[in-house]
Amino acid sequence: MPTVPMTPTPSPESRIRIIALGDELLAGVGDARALGWLGRAVASEQGAANRIDVFSAALPAETSAELADRWDEDVQRRFSTQGQADGSVDNRVVLAMGRADVGAGISLARSRLNLAKVLDGLERLRIPAFVVGPTPSTNPGTTAAVQELSGAFEDVCSRRRIPYVDTVGGLIGHDQWESDLARSAGDHPGQTGYGLIAWLVLHGGFGRWLGTSS
């Protein structure tokens, strides 16, 4: 893990470094524009100063257990220790939680513990976190399980006062989302769906968390 000294408060001129971990939806799989939801959300908050840098590490079909095993190494490889020390870089982590726990048969209790392990580790390192939950599936049974999983993730974040975006709650039954998913070759969205996720993220306080908008 990176050794994080006591740091000055980042200034409005500091570069914002987003270290993003998640599954294939974080990578924008299926998006013809190759932006995904994160690219769209960051572009909306970038502004003329162009202060936001994104370093993503996405793994296909990643479970919360796999994320809990790899988060520290992947954050360390992308973390600016010097920038954190002198206030020139504001390091932040976005966690894009997928729905792979459902297919892997991981219990809700274990999923909660896995996310808690990551968030508590980031807290020890004084790295702010923003968590985006899993999306609905084309399979109604999977979606019902994802709703329970998302609720568990949201509770873990709420207890730690960490922002959480409930995408399954925002997208389930949404006509444009379901139409976009139905057109996909896989159980992932296209341009329209990624745009909807980005909208939920932006309205879930992404700009406030970054400090780029109120």
C-alpha cells in the first residue's frame, strides 16, 4: 500500500486523479463511442481547466472478493504519493461494483464484508471514495438478486458516509435502458444505457464529491 503522510488540503489548482476500479461496465464494453459512463461523467465535470485525470483498472466479471484482493496493489500503482504530499494532486477512488457476486453465489454478508474491507482500507489511506452500484440485467431473476446486492452495498457506504449511486434502482423498468440492453449482444448497455448511468452518477453527487460543481 502507498504510505500516505499528513497532507495539505488540495487547492483549486490541484490535479484531480481518479483511480477507478470495477468490471467491464467501467471499461465501457459495448459502447460504440468507447466512453462508458465514467468517460461521460468526467467529461461533464472536466471544465475549461481540464484538471481531471482518469486511471482505470477494469476486470471482466469481477466479484467483490476479487476486488477486495486486488484493490491495494492497483491503487498503489496509480497513486501519486508526491502529489498527495505537496497538495498538487488530489487522489480519489471510484469503485464500480458489478453484479458478478450473484452469478458466483457469494452471500450478501460476504459481499458486504468485501466492500467494507476496500472502503476501510481507503479510509486508512485518507483517499476519498465514490461507489457506483450494479445495474439491472436482462434476466428478471438476476435483477431481483442485484437489487438485494445493491441494497447491501448501499448500507455499507451509508454507515461510512460514502456516496453511493443505486443504478439498479434508477434503471429498473426504464424503457430506454431496457430497449438498449435488448439490442446488446451481451448483458450490457450501449450508448444510451451508458448515458443513463452517467446521468445517475452526475445526479448522485459526483461533481460535489470531486469539488468541481455544487
